[in-house]
Amino acid sequence: MGFQQGLSGLNTASKNLDVIGNNVANATTVGFKTGQAQFADVFAASLTGAGSSPVGLGSKLSTIVQQFTQGNITATNNPLDIAINGGGFFRLTDPSGTPYYSRNGQFQVDKNGQIVNSQGLRVTGYMADDAGTIVQGDLQEITIPISDIAPQETGTSASATGVEAELKLDSREDAIPVATAFDSTDPSTYNFSTSTSIYDSLGNASILTMFFRKTAANTWDVHTTVTPPSGTPIDITPATVPTIVFNSDGVIDAGLSTELTNGAFTQAITAAQLGTGASNMSFRVDFTGTKQWGGEATVIDLAQDGFASGSLTGFTISDDGILLGRYSNGQSKNLAQVVLANFRNPQGLEPQGNNLWADSAASGPAVLGVPQSGQFGALQSSAVEDSNVDLTAELVNMITAQRVYQANAQTIKTQDAVLQTLVNLR
């Protein structure tokens, strides 16, 4: 009798419809991966192996395989929405430290500053040290620090840049007689000036003003003043006034320029001159690239390496998973780096619901790495990965599964008719 075969066919067709229905229901679920029901026949054979052509006993559900193909990327307005473009899973942990894995990158910051998903699971990665260097190898739950960024005194950066001034001075200017004393308040005693902010050890801003005074052909003296927060300018020109001498082509002549080393001199400011409670300052003032040509004097570039303290105002996440903090003082610093996980056999992951998977013996252990390296894809901030469900294909599969269900029901109906005929024999 074919009742067993027809019944197994109904069961498998029903399971197939369940899987298709689940796919359709999750067509808008972020990070969802399509499931595919796979079936196998039920082979019938006696223990002695008798029979050369045994009839099978129907079909059975072999497994439900998830298709980890890439979903479309959709932009959002949340900087903590993160899409994975390529391989890998976000690694999340619960309060007990148990790891879970997900492709759903809809995150937010909780009251403790930790980046979490909608279930409160915490995103893990590598944290940065105070200097902004990512410390790889020490896997932690990512926490956004609430502390301010410390001020940096001008001239104390890793490269000790100090003040860099690239200018164009006007070769047509008349020289000012040596007998005319320099006076920062009298424009007739200098030819050109420019200013920039500098910062002391406490992050207080003062104004450094540089005055350029032409004393002879191709020769310029440099005088400096500082205006501390008190507001009164103070002459801080070195005892031996720095002099810039230009060649006939308008380029600095390093050999003839006095008090300059490689186009720069050292500017000192005492704590008493600052009056802010900060320590003494000393930094380079570099004129590399400065020219003397015919034409109005202009500032080409003027920069310095100090800054005041600042509070965190926002952050962005780069393609390689680095969380970059932006501060109110215009500075930025690395805060952390998101870590991704991958598996030798992603099909072996155990679904946990809520867009989560757990590793298993079938999946193998998680292999961790940073985005854009090896088997790991790139991250895209302010975006999510859509479900990879193809609604058109699923609806066609649904029609096919329905017809298969009807066909199996028809075999049962036919077998019933045959049995009825036998029962009615006289």
C-alpha cells in the first residue's frame, strides 16, 4: 500500500511550506538568511538484502540549510547601524560572557556606554589605549569612554611640530631703517604680520603673532609677541632676533639665515608671561617653504600641533571597523575596533532566534579577525544588511510546494480507492 509514501510526502511538503513561510515572514528582517529545506528518500530493504528493486518508503526532511549569501545594503541615519559587506559575523556576548554571532548590525549605546543590540548583547572588539592605538589581541566588550580628551601643549606632539608657517613675503617692500625700533603696535615698524593660536600645558589658548620686518634686500627679521588670556600682548622675541635671508630666486638661504636651523627657530615663553598657571613653553617655529617673490604678502599655510581639552561629540566607524571619536576641540582619536568572526562551516551554526547563531561542533570554532582582512568583509556605517530572501523565488517555490502537497494527497486518495475496490470484492 502507498499510504506510507503519500503520508511522508505530505509531511515533507508541509515542512517545505513551513520553511518557505518563514522565509517570507522574514523578508524584511535585517540580517536574516534564507532557509532551504533539503529532503531525502526513505530506502526500504530487508535485513538479508532480498529484492533487487525494493520500493522506497517515501521521503523525509534531511536538513534545513541556511543560505549565507550577501543581502542588499540599505543606508540609515544611525551611525551605529553597521552592515557587513562580505564574510564574517558580529561577535556578541551576554552578561555571562557566552558568545553569539549575528549579521544584524542594528546597535545602540546603553547606559553604561557599551555598544549593544536590541537584546542587550554586547559587541566585542579591541579597545584603544589613551594615545588612540588599537590594542589587538585583548578581546573586550566595546565601551565608549565618557572622559574628555586631555589638552596638548604646542610643540609636544610625537613629531614636535610646533608652529609651521609657510608664507609668501613681498620682495617689493621697502627696507625699514635699523634705527627704527620695532614696535608691535606701530605698523610702520614692520612690513607683514600673521597670528595663530597656541596652547599651554593646561590647554589655555594664547595668540602668537609673528612680525616680519625687512631690514635689507632679501633680508627679514622675525619678531614675536604672545597675547595670553589676560589680553595684553607681550614681546617674546628671542634675544638674538631670527633673520630669514632669501636667495635671488626667492628661496630661503639656510647658510645666511641667522638663528634658524633648517628653516626654524625655537620660541620660548615663560610661565610668568603666560600667567595661566601653566608651565614654561618651548616650541619650534618653522618657516620651511616660505618664499620671497614679487606680489602681495600672503599666508600659504599656518598650523600648530597643540589643542585644548575636548568632550566627545560623536563618532564614526570606518570600513576596517575602527571606531573614531570626534571631540569638541576639533580632534579625533581611535576608541575601539570591531572584531568579526567566521567559521569553517557556517552551515553548522545553531540558530538561536533573534538573528543570532551559536557555534557548534559542526561549525567548528570561531576564527576572529578585523574587517577587510582575509576572509572578513568590510563594514559600512549608517547602513544595514537586508534579508537575502528573494520574494519572487519564494512565491514560486510556494506554488510548487503546494502542488507537491496536492499530488501526495492524490496518491493517498488513489490508494483509498484501490483499497475500497478490494473491500468490495465478493
